[in-house]
Amino acid sequence: MTIVETPTPACSARPAGAKITTLVMHYTAIESRADVVEGFMHPANEKSAHYVVDLDGTVIRMVPEAKKAWHAGVSTWNGADDVNRVSVGIEVVNFGWADRTGPNGELQRRDRVGNGFVTRTASAPAAAVVDRRSAWANYRWAAYPEVQTVAVLALVRDIVRRNGIDPTFVVGHEHIAPGRKADPGPGFPWARVATTLADLPAAEAWVARAVQSHAVRLGYGDSLGAAGVDGDWGKGTDKAVARIVKQHGKAYALPAATDRRAFAEALRRIPG
Ligand SMILES: [Zn+2]
């Protein structure tokens, strides 16, 4: 893997003793790599990531993993907030969501600043992922090009292995900031992430923590009771799982919860 080094001062020290436990995936919603990198160069913007992966698969390292990058903002995972403290963040260049298509089928969304529309410029592939949620019926999500996906998977595997991250703790921004963030969205290849990490071990307690954290995110935290996200798969976790399966099992083709790891990994496909 070739990595382009573009260090930024927009980062800080991790708190003493903070261990990297989590890998957070993002999309940029901006298709220009130059604009993304430029935006991460200024501490005043309070925005950065450890890595940026361009549409052509180029990997840019902006913050060393030993330092804290500023990608997650207000966030909760594994029963704790400020996920930046304990995570590595990857920003994948991608247009993101679209709420209409142009005359030639191109993805567009309303410009938040001006009155016009932003149009997706990346042409390969033109594929878009349709949203399955009823509230998002007209939304499309820009697909991730294959050459970029291959680079993302290699980078994810490398980071997870080197840091000893539990494979079930590779999550999206949408999972740690539900309701506020939608990236990397329904177009992100979560099933392929699970496949590429399949031979790496997952600790039982971490799998339980992942399922419990997703249960909280999806609004079933009350089923966990006072124990909350404790890494202990008890009756409360069974109860939360039953509710998740009832609500989302069919739509998201969730595997049987008897395979706890596969179940935890599949929960990443359910948007918040
Ligand atoms: Zn994000």
C-alpha cells in the first residue's frame, strides 16, 4: 500500500493511557481530494482524520495514529463518549447522499449554502445505492468505486491488525453519532469489511459490547437494564437482540444471533 504523507497540525495528544479500541469510517461528502485535504490542514477548522482515501484508491496519511484526530465530534460508543480519544478515523472521498437525480440520471442534492444543487462529478461507477428506509424513500447514495474499496479494505485490515482492534469495533460515524451523522451510509461495503476481517479473532466481551452499543444506538438501550454496555451477554442483551430482529431482521437479512460475531457485524448495515 502506497501512502502519501500530508501531515496536518489539526490534531492533539491522546489522553494518557488511552488505547485505540475503535476504527471509525466516514465519507467526505466532497468529491475533491484537494478540497478535503485543504479543509483538514487548519486547526481552526477543528476537523481532521488520520487517513483520507481518494476515489482512485490513493491513501493520504494526515495524522499519526498515536495522536488524536478530530473526526467524530459529539459521539458515543462502547458506553463512553468522545470516541476521538480512542479511535482512528478514515475519511473516504464520496459524494454521499442525493435527494434527486438530474436530467442525465446524475446524483444531486440541494446546496446548503446556495439555492442550487450540488451534482456528483465522479463518473465511475455511476451506480447508486437505493435507500431501504421508508423515511428516505427518494434518497440515493453514491456507490464506492471498486479501486477505492480495495484500498479501503486493505487499510482497514492493516489498522485493525496493528492496533489489535476487535473486528466488531470497526464502525461508521452514523453508528457513534446516530441522528446527527449519516456517513458512510448505506452504500458502504460493510459485508466486505466483515469478510476481510473474518480470519482475525474477536473477543467475546467485545462482541457483546458491539451488540450492546448498537442496541443503544437503535433505541433498545432500555432492554439492557442497569448493566448497560458492560460486555456481558446477559438476559438484557438477549431481550435487545430479540427486539432488533423483530424490527430489522428481514429488511437487513440479519444472521441468527447464535453466531454472535456475525450478528454484531451485520448490525453495521442498519442505519440509525
Ligand atoms: Zn463523518
